[in-house]
Amino acid sequence: MKGLSKIVTRHYKVILGIWLLLFAALAVLAIRLPGLLEGDGFSTDGEHAEVMDELTKTFDFPAESLFVVFDQTSDDTIKETLQEIEKLEIAESIQSPLEDDALYKDHVAYAMLHFDSDADMTSAVDDIREAIDGEKGVTLTGGAAINKDINSASQKDLASAEAIGLPIAIIVLLLAFGSVVAAFIPLAIGIVTVVSAFGVMTLFSETMDLSIFVMNIIPMLGLALSIDFALLLINRYKEELAKNSTIDAVQTAIQTAGRSIIFSAICVFIGLGAMLVMQVEIFQNIALGGMLVVTIAVLSSITLLPSILMLLKERINKWTIIRVKPGATTKWRNFASFVMKRPVTLILVALILLGIGIIPVKNMELTIPQVDSLPKTYDSRQAYELMDQEFGLGDQSTVYMIAERTDGWDSTAGLEDIKKIEERLLEDNDVTTVDTIFTASEIPTVEQWEQSLMVPEVEAQLSPLLDTFVQDNKLLVPVTLNLNGSSNEAQDWAREWAEKDLGVDFKLGGQPKFNQEIFDEIFDKVGWLLAIILGSTFIILMIAFRSILIPLKAIIMNIIGLASTFGILVYIFQYGHFGIEETTIALIIPVIVFSLVFGLSMDYEVFLISRIQEEYMKHQNNTLATVDGLTSTSKIITSAALIMIVITGAFAFTEVMPVKQIGVGIAIAVAIDASIIRLLLVPSLMKLFGKWNWWLPFRKGPYKAKKLH
């Protein structure tokens, strides 16, 4: 760090110039990013994807479908609307409710628009909405329309969250630094970080699909971390500037606070990187975007920020509006002394509070976000829910089985195998219907099928039917279940049938299989994720503090704090408190919040324990070291936590439900960590364990702590 500090202070004008050029170039790219985001990110390479691809390529299934919903409209309106859409020549085929009674019920009807794999669905949604604009009771919905609306809502959410969070963050920074200039610098660093990350992600979009949730995760994490990092470095710089030259102050800030920033970033980086073990697109996206924004936040904090400080010099204190008292305050020292006198009592109080928060966790219900991610005000959600209500879309689900037989299916043996598969499926109580050549033709036996083919007129009718279900050695069997495709029962069905022996190779696709694969991928890999995060954290903290107890305590306390966070999330969202509609918890929330917050909380842990360690080196008095460490760091930890809470917590006022849950989850976790854990549990346990805090087996000679700050 010493070498870096000298380079930055010597070449700060060059560094500023490089950052200015990079920012300008990446800002141009960043503008394009919102238009490149598509999909919710819930996809994985598995049987479902293979089957759906096979349906499109081999059995001429549409690659995408949209629904035009008609509510209390005349048949003439339906006919005219579909004619207007047909003129666009973008849909491969259109199923009209005027030609299919199954699509018409009372005053509600819907048409199905089918598209091939080459269709640009974003443009298709825009074109169709323009064509039906102004028609009362006519609404477009379906996957692509819903995803486009979520993207639009996410962009509005981002603007809303920034409008709420940033002004409050500025107030916190003003209280921390006292001057307008010092308060606005961290904000500028945060903006540079986020815009730069957006620009780089635009480049990544050329080689990979990016989820629409990237639009919120990067600013949420980038702004919070950048401002936190800047707060640490500027705080140390101002301390040093009071007694040293600008160059010395900047160099000392880089060498001390800069090292803490890097350490904190490594912890967050590990948490994000651990998500890469889960082969689900949204985790890959968030891990990539998160690691990228963390990297840029570190680089901007230890190069761009010090360069700005070199340029400003003493002007960092310009426009001072609040006189901030330097050094430790009597208030914090009194609090620290209070904690030292009652460690056992405060540990019990803290654990009781956290335990109360944990109680609702047992009722946590995890689901994959769907149309309910959208606010109720969006037409695409209203139309989809109207379809679901009138036609019972959620009461049933379809599984697509594709079976392969080496010798094909048109022989007597092959036909008998088809019949056996049909009969096996119909024996299952969860199966409503099975579509095969026998059920579709209403010919009950193989023998009667073969006899029918001997009649030329009948054969001409049956051959197209055979082509619908059989292509070469592949057989398609659509299976309708009397289960909601998102239910645990539907997942169990897909899981159970994937293991059955039908005498031929087969694969399953459809919503139940899709959900089962996503859930299984997460639950199968969560152990690896935990092992990576917990193992890495333990090793890093053990090396940093040369202690066994400190990393163990940190890990256990973080787990308890996060468990309490998830319980509170269940209380707020599932139980429907604080004006929030009752809803399930998005499947991604526990993984994302755990991975992010576990790394973020290490920032406060390292900052506090490092100062305690620093004091312990001087006099080997554990109690006095804990009091001094808590006194000197409490204000900065509180300020950093407040900024993190207001930046992420501002997303509580947004409308896209998974984003709201992530923001609230991180804010609650940070609040618990910076208050109950960092101010009560950590110092109380430090007091209770005494010199054993610094015990490391097999260490020879007297304790010599490594100075980190």
C-alpha cells in the first residue's frame, strides 16, 4: 500500500485524467444497458431447457407466446384487433377465441400469438401495444410483455430509490464530516462507480444474457459500498490533515483506511463469487455485476478519491456548516464502559431480541417470482390475473415428455410402448389427461390403430396426427396435471417421474420441471456456497487477527443475525405487515442477502476488532482495549451503517417485489449487525473471553498483533 500511496500522490493529475476519459466512454455505453436487459434470470441448463428447445425445433412448437386479453368486448372488436396484429406480420400464427371456444368464457376471451425463435420479442411487444392502443378492454400480456414491464418498473424504482436514499445519505455525510464539499465527494465516487459498472456490463451483454434485476442490484450495492468506502478514507484523511501535510495525510489514509477497504471488498467479493457455484442465470448475473461493481468501488476509492483529495487539499473543509468534534466522545466512552460492566446481561438481551426475530423463519415460503413481481397497477399483470381467474390457468399445469426409442415408434412394438407409457401416466392420481395418438384419435388399442391405417381414407387422416406426436425416433407426450405448476406437489411429481423406468429414455419439460430444477440447483449447491463463504471468512479473519475465537464468534454472530433478518422478512412480507400485501419470499432472497451481507458485515467487524487489537498491542489490557476500540470506531461504524441502510432501505418504497425484498433484507441485516451485534454482542464477548480472544494454537513466543489500521 505504501507504493500505491506514493504513486497516487505523485501522479494524481494523470489518474484524474484517466478516470475522466474512462467515465466518459463507459457512460456512453451505460445508456444502452436498460434496453439490453431481458428476462427475470430464472433459467438453467437442464432437462427443461433441452425439452423446450426440442419442442421448438422438432415438433414446431412456438418459441414464445403472447396473449391478447379481451374483457367485455364485442366479437367485432376481437376480429378487428387481431386483423390489425396480423397486418404487422410478426406473429407466426394466431389462435383466435372466435375459432376456439376454449379461449372464450362469458365476457372474457383471449387470443394466443405464437412466435418463432428468430422473433425480436421486445420489438414485438412494442408493436402490438401500439396496434391495440386505445382499444378499451384489450390488453397484451404474457412472458415477454411482463418482463418488459418489470424492466420498465425497475428503472422507475431505481429513480425513486435514488430520490429517497441519496438525500438522506447526504445528510448523514454532512453530520459525519460537517462540510458540504466532504459530504458530496462520496456521492460523486458512488455515481462514477455505478455508471462505470453499467458501461462494462453493457460489454458483457454481447456474450451473455443479462437479467432485468441487474438494473437494481448494481446501483444498490455500488452506491452503498462506494459511499461507505469513501466515508472511511475521508474520515482518516481529515484526521491526518489536522496534524500533517496533504501528501502525508493522503498517503496515510491510503495505507490505513485503504487497506481496510481492500479487506472489506475481498469479503464481499467472496460472498458474491460463491454464488457462481449455482448454475442459475440470475445468480451468475448478480455475482458478475456485484463483483464488477465491488472491484470498481475499490479502485475508485483508493485511486480516484485520493486524487480528488490531493486536488482539493484543505478545501475538503470548505463550506463547513456543522462543527464536528474530533476524536472520541464522552458519550461513546460511557456507552462502552456500560457494556463492559454488564457483558452477560447484554449478551442475553441481544440473543433474546435476535431469537424473537428468528421465530417466523419456520414459516418461510419460497417461490420463483412470477407476474406478482409487478405492481398491481400494470395492465399486463391485471390481464394475466383475469385470465387465471376466469380460465383457471393456475389450477392445472402441463409437463412435456419427450421419449426416444432407437427403433422408432411406428412399429407394433413401438406403438405398444406408447400405449404402456400412456397407461402408466394415467394411473397417477395427479394426472388429468395424457395426449397421445390414441387419446387424440380416440382409437383405444394398438390393434385397432393398425387396422385403421389399412383404410386409405382413414390413414390420410391419421398420418398428420402421427406426425404431431412422433418425429423420427422421438415421441412427444403432453401430460396435464391437476396441480399448480409452481406448487411443491408439482415439483415432487417431476422429481419422482424423472426417476421412473419406462423402458425407454425420456426427458421432462414444462413449468413443474422448470421449478423443480431451479429449486434443486439452489438447494443442492447451497452447502457449497456456505462452505466457501464461511471457510474463506474464517481463514481470512484467523490470519488477520491471529486468533481462533474471533473468526468463530464473527461467523456465529453473522449467522444468528441473518437468521433474525429472514424471520423479520417473513413477518413483513408473508404476514403482510407495515402496509405490504401478503406475498411469498422470492427464492433468490436468502441466497443474495446472505452472500452480500455476510461480506458487508465483515467490514464493520474488521474495523472494530482492528482498533481493539491496535489498543491491545499497546498495553495487553483486553477490557481497556475493547473500550478504546469501541469508543473510537462507534461513530464511523454507525455513520457507515446508516448510509448502507438508507441506500438499500430506500428500495422498500419501490414496486418490483423481489427488489423490494432484497433492499429491505439488506437494510434490516445491516441495522441488526451495526447495532445489536457490533455494539452489544461483540464487545460483551470480547470482555467475557478476555485474553482468550487472542489465542491461536501452536503459536510460539509472546503475542504480537499485526497492525491493520
